[in-house]
Amino acid sequence: MKDKKQRRGNERRNQRKNDRPKDYRKEPIDAVESEENNFVFGHHASVEALQAGRGNKLFMQEDAHGDKIDQLKSLAKEQAVPVKWVPKQKLDTLSDGGVHQGIVLGITPYEYLTLDELLTKNSTVEAPFLLILDSLEDPHNFGSILRTADASGVSGVIIPKHRSVGITPVVTKASTGAVEYVPIARVTNLAQSIKQLKEAGYWIFGTDMEGTDYRQWKVTGPIALIIGNEGKGMSAGLKKEVDEMLTIPMTGHVQSLNAGVAAGLLMYEVFRKRSEP
């Protein structure tokens, strides 16, 4: 009797396996890209999101007080965003353990531009300057780059849709709200997008250990700068599309700079040169 039950159980399990489609595959998990969480946290990020009209619901720590809290309450009232006072533990959960400063804001999902929309947006700019981030993974690096991009007048940022960090709460906080001001396009194929930029008259620059000293960089006209992945640098496919490689001279023992630091140096080099009389 026991053997019969066991045989029936095995038959049912085998039948379930056979019922699966022949092309059944377990979906791969993308370890880098994660779905954007519809929350931002911290004072600056929440203020900028509210001012941009992206707030849905404001959560504040039940014992919070002061000028910054009053400012947020006022902004929420102006935008007709409900305010809820909650324990710190609730904010810890909503921010996934981030430094929330007693403030978490529920927001509408970030709306990326298409490349066509980004180009149209910059069609009236005399000499647009775009950043292309090649599979950047660290949200703090991305946020820092956006902050510097806003400060140095970058016209827009292009990121790939897959295997790259997107606009997350950590990115938003690290950018101190700059994400609301820097146009960001997300594309399926970076190499194809670079070809489209070339057709639109952009000169494409990359970063590598060998190349033109960035201090000799000619920054006239529409330009786009590729910043490579934190560990691997620029992908081989994109290197083929570059018009000129730039390098940052170093005399120390390390072989490369942090992606955010390198991007900051190069962004401000463009800003400095274009600000000269």
C-alpha cells in the first residue's frame, strides 16, 4: 500500500514536469538592476521631490520638529500631499535602513526620457554636454555624479536600461535632489545610442589609462563623455565608438580613480574651459 502511494506521488511529480513548456527556463536574476522603489528619504531629496510635484504621501517621525520639518509640512500642504506621523521603526523600514533624518516621502515613479526626447530638449542649447554612464553599479557614485552634473551645467545623462543602477532612493538622496533637475535618458543599447549622437553632431569622448591629457581636451561644440563601470571601465564595444580617449595623469600608486571622482574632474574641466572669456 505504501509503495502504491509513493508510485502515484512520483507519477504526479513527473507529470507536472512534463506539462511545463519545452522552452521553460528559470528567469535570470539581474544582480545589478533593481526596480525603483517609490520612496525618497532625507530632507533635501524630499524637498526637491515635493517642489517637482512628485510627492504622494509624506511620512515624518512622530517626535520630529524644527524649521526643516515646518518647511516640509508647508510644502506638503501647498501640494495637497497628506502627512502621516509614524514611529522611527516605520521610517527605517520604508527607507530600507537608510539615513532618513525622520523623513520619508512616497513619490510617483521617476519618468526617464528617451534619447530622442533628450536630444530635442537640448536642440536649442549652443554646445550641449552629455554624460554616458556605462553600466555604473554604485548608487552613491551615480547620485554623486548627478549632483556634480547639476552644479557644473551638464545638459543630460544617458544610462543603459539593463545591468546598471537606476533612480533609486539612495541615488536620489546622494544627489541631494539633483535628480529632479538633470534630464536622464534610459536606453536599451548604448552603442546604438552613441551612433545616433554622432549623427546628431556630437563628438564622443571616453576615459582610459592611455589617451589625451584631459587638460588638453577641446570642449567646443556638442560633446558626450563616457564614464566606465567602477571595476571594468569602459566596455570594449563602446571603445570602438569613441572619437578620442582622455586620461587623467596620476603619480601615485593606484591605477585609477573612483568613477564619481573622475567624472567630477572631467565635468568641471568642461565647465572651467567654457567659462573662460
